[in-house]
Amino acid sequence: MDTKQHITILGAGESGVGAAILAKLKGWHVFVSDKGAIPAKYKTELEGASIAFEEGFHSDDRVLGAELIIKSPGIPDKAPIVIEAHKRGIPVISEIEFAARYTNAKLIAITGTNGKTTTTLLTYHIFKKAGLNVAVAGNVGRSFARQVAESEHDFYILELSSFQLDGMYQFKADVAVLLNITPDHLDRYDYQLSNYVFSKFRILQNMDAHGYFIYCADDPITVAALNNHPTPARKLPFSLSKPQEQGAFIQENQLHFTINDPLIMSIFDLALQGKHNQYNSMAAGISARVFEIRKDMVRESLMDFENIEHRLEFVTKVHGIEFINDSKATNVNSTWYALESMTNPIVWIVGGVDKGNDYNMLTELVRGRVKAIVCMGKDNQKIHEAFHGMVEHIVDTNSATEAVKAAYLLGKKGDTVLLSPACASFDLFENYEDRGRQFKKAVREL
């Protein structure tokens, strides 16, 4: 009699295929189902591993004939196949939840509306530079499950979205980092901010007194929610202005880490500048000091880190005009941070698929720092309405090439052209990476 259990994996991207590889390694009967077309490289990989799959539809009987389902974070809980699985009592979990069951590594889990990727990669940079056996996973790079299957590590730095957290139940972080919470993805949370907040705080589940919770003491939504989400984990807050007995803070342009022997360094020595990056640097530095990574190593790593592509990425200067690629800014809050960190007059390229944006929080920055706005999207009416009368020029464009040319003509020596769209990219581009690369290509063709 066959005693192996059956597992279905919904979605055949990096997360799903990584989960399939790990599941087969651990003795499961694996079936992969993707309602869309499976990318060629993943289809080849599944065929090479002799893993059964289907694409273009879900075979209900086969999908639902499993004891466990792993769901891609991009598939909403309201998808009919997921609802039916819940009705039948079949557990539906995330790839992160599944992979965590097969590793004894220390897990540093990082979430927040903004800054996750930068903080995750910065934390990884510190650990790697310290010579530790560390990998980065989650929303970054190769999937967590794939790495657990192929080469075990002592530490995993995990960037986690709310969608991934929603499918996690037994997962236990050794260090949980919550950077900030601002309204985002509310269409997945019945347009209730409280539901989104609850999702973010799932990062604390199952933690005990041996764990650490690193969070922003300046973030009002996080602080207000703490009372409703008690944790036995040791709290290590960070702040731009309020001294913290245990954690990190900034005072008179000096960054203070106050855990496991104090470390002090100038904010001007940080590789990543801007207030948002001071938060990111504090969160990463605390995570490193929790594991007693040497102070000089933390300091050096915070000074020599190179930022990720598409996040406030310097492209080049053309006739004295600086071009910055912040295509990863897909919501208003990310764009606020980008505008706030600029020191030159800004020609701002904005637009795309609006996710219910409220541009009011940008008004003061736009009035004070933006000289012209270049809209890049199919429907720019909301942007025109939000900023009419605040800047001299608001123009419409329909491609990265048009947007870059218009911005260049509106700028002059000493200005910064900033692509920080505050919107999703799917009206004109495949994703934010495609948008950023087309922007850089257009800049270099000026």
C-alpha cells in the first residue's frame, strides 16, 4: 500500500517550483497546477525532476485530492479553488511555512509595507561579510524551499509579504522585524486597514522569550497595534529621535546601537542616505548585533553596502541632470520616502496602475521640491487632479522613452529626474523591473 502523502502546489513560479523540489525530496507525491502558462525554464525543471504538472487550468479533482496544498502568494484566498480546499478541510499554506518545517536554521524574518527588500539585503550583506553561512530568500532571489532542498544554511534572512504571512501557521522566527505599516494591498483585505495590520503582526506568531522583535518606535500604526499583539519576545525598537535603552536611535547625527555593547557611528557614514534608509540601517544593524556580530563588521557593512536595482538607484548624469530609478516604489508611501530623500529640484516621473492611491501625503513635498511632473501611464487624470496648480508643468506620456525625453527637456543642470511611480506597472510594463530597465535604457539613449 502507498503510504506517501499527496501535495498540490498552486502556481509554478520560483516559489511553487522550489516547493515542488523540496516536497519531492522529502517523499511527497507532488502535483503542480498553474491556471496560467508556466514559464519555459520552470516547465523544463519540473519535467527534469519528473514532477507532474498542468497549466492553463486547475483540475479540481486532482488538485483537491491532496492532504496539503501550497499556494503561491499571488493567488488570493478568495480564488474558487482555495475556497473549495478550505471547505474540504485541506490545509492551504505558503511555501515559506512548508520550507521552515525542514530546517533548523536561525530565521530572521523581515516585513513591513516599505523597505523590506533593502533591509533584507543589507542584513544579508552584514551576515555574509561576517563570514556566516547565510542565505537570503522569501521575496528575494531563489525560493526558501529550493535553498532548503539544495544546500542547508545556518541562517536565512527572509523578506516576507503580508500574502506570505497569511499562509503561515507553525512558522517561528528567531528574529522578527516589522519596519512600518501604511495602507497597501487593501483590496486583498476587504479594504480594512485592521485586517492588513493583523496580517503583518502574524510575523510574531509562535515566538517565545528567546526571540527578538525589532520594530519602528516612530511608526504610529505599529505602536498602536502592539497592545493587541502581545509577544513574549524581547522588544528592540528603533527611532530617529527617541533614545532607546535596548535597540537603536539617532541623536545629533549619531546612530546609536544599544544592544550587546553599544555601537555609535555617524549617519553620514551610512552607505544608504535618507531618513527611510536610516530606519533600514537600524533594523539591519540590530539584527546583526542580536547574534553578536562584531561592531566593526556591522559598522563597515553599513558603510559599504550597494543598494538594490530599481530602489533609488543612480543611473547617470546627462548635461548635469541626475537620473534616479526608483521603479520599485509602487505605492504612495514609498514615493514619499524617495521625494523626501532628494536634495535637488525634482522632475518627477509618476503613474501607472493606481491602487486606490491617496496623494494627499505627498502635497507638502511636491510643493516644496518638485518643479515638474511627467505622468507615465494610460490614465493620468487622478495625478492631474491631485497636483494641479502645485507645479508649473504636468505632462502626459505613454512610454519610458517619452517620459525620459519629456523630463530631460523640463530639467536643467543641477536638477534630479526621479522615476518614483507610486503605482503598479502593469498598464505599460510587465513588472516594476521591466519599467526600471526601460527607464534606464531610455536615459542612456539621450
